Amino acid sequence: MIYQTDGILLIDKAVGETSHSIVKKVRAVFGGLKNKKVGHAGTLDPFATGLLVILLGQGTRLSSYIMSQNKQYLATMTLGIETDTLDSTGKVLRTTIVPNLKKDEIRKNIQDFVGDIEQTPPAYSAVKLKGTPAYKMARKGIEVELKKRMITISFIRIISINLPDITMEIGCSKGTYIRSLAADIGRRLGPGGYLKSLRRLSCGDFGIEQAVSSKEISETWMFSTGLNRIISLKEALPFMDEIEIGEFLAEKIKHGYQPVNDELFLGAYKKHFKDGHIKLIRNDKLVAVIEVTEGKGGKHDKLKIARVFL
């Protein structure tokens, strides 16, 4: 049997593990196969758990598309304590007595964060300042001032309020720091707060229920069930529309050819496709991703090859 070894693997990361350590573990297990490259689409902090999308082989070229998808998290924050990292791993900077806040007041204030908002990334983050990751500067005691950025919080569902803890399910856009959100909510409510625990529930169309525990990864697991859990390049991009192309055109594209609208019959889809990306498929396999933007006359028919998969 020939197994597909280019694609993605969904892992449920355990607490204490780093995203890099999971990549190393997967690389060691799959190293004997044809695969050469292993990466991930979106870091999870060591104290966090949940869905980590591992990229295998040519799947590493899907990183930007997968990372652009919305995420969902289960987060518990604690009021009355502020830390330098904004989470449970940091140094305590301030403690405050938590007042007897009414639950309706808490819910109302938290819902104010839903929508398009400005957020300042944590000083202890990988965001670069003049080419240097902010966390490296923060660890040296250098004061870090990062610019605010626009993010989108699509929803916040309050799961429980047991002061000083508040547990929420959060839907958010790429680039959102739940640590910063927890700290901002804490300040809005008065006593401050930090992120106590975090679990990523989903990334785009992929959910934690589809993932395998990072504790299960081994050579035995790989040859028994692991290879069957690899999601193909085509299926790794379920949010993209697709066009089936012929064998002749597929081979031309693989050798650097730039297709034109007539070859893809894009006019038939003009009411369907908007600015974005489209998968080109042949025999159920991903051949390329093309970028579609608005051309003359307001039609979305300007094409450019973004990625080719051999």
C-alpha cells in the first residue's frame, strides 16, 4: 500500500510540551519515510494544550493559509493577580483583592471585547521589534513597547464564573493573543487578571476531536494508525474553492506555466469566486494554489500562481 506522506497531522499537545518538541518528535517518527520537512502552523505556549497542526513534507508550504484561519479556545483567567507574561508562568507583579462583582456586570464587560478591536501583543511574545523577538528583550529587562494591532473577536461564551476564576470559550482571528485579552478583561473589571489555562479547540475547519494525543506519537503508532491520520494536501485546505483541471494543463503548471482564465473556465465561476485563493485539482490531488484578484471591469479574474505542488 502507498501512503500519503505529504499533508498535515492534527495533534493534541499536552501541557508542558513546546510546539518545537512536538515537531522534533514527529520528525523522529516519520524520519525514515520519504518526508524530509516537518513544521507547524501556529505556536502553542508550553503551558497551553490543544490543537497543533503539524505540517509534513509539502504540507509545510500550506503554513500561511492554515495560520490565516480563525481559532477557537477554551480559556480560564484569574482575577486579582497580574504577571509579567500575562499568564500563570510569569512573575507576579501585583495582587489585588477581588471585589464581589455581579455576574451580569462581568458578562456585560466581557462582551464589550467582541468585534474588531485593537490589541497590544504581550512583551513576552515572538513579535519582532527591529528584527529581535520581543521576548528576548523582555528577558533581559529591556522595556518593550509593541504597537497595537487590529484583531477580531467573533464571540466570547462564558462557561462559568467562580471568582476569582472566569472560564470562557473564545473565537478569534489570526494574531490574537488570549493572554492579552485576559489581561485587558481583568483591567476592565478592575482588579486585573492573568491567563490561568488555555486550550486550543479548533483551527479553521479542524477540531480537537480529530486530533491524536501527543503522548501517543511513536513508531508503533505511526505504522499502526499514524499514516492513515495524515490529511492530504487537498483536504488540508477545505476552506478554499477548487477547480478540476486536465492532465496536460497540470503538467504544464508543474513546470512553471502560468494558466490563463480561459484554460480554467473562470468566467463560469465569476459570481462565485472573490479575492482570495483557489485550489487546482487533478485526480483528487492538489496541483497548485492560485491567487485571484480583481481585474478590469470589476471581475475577479486576475490570476497568479501562488504555490505549485509536485
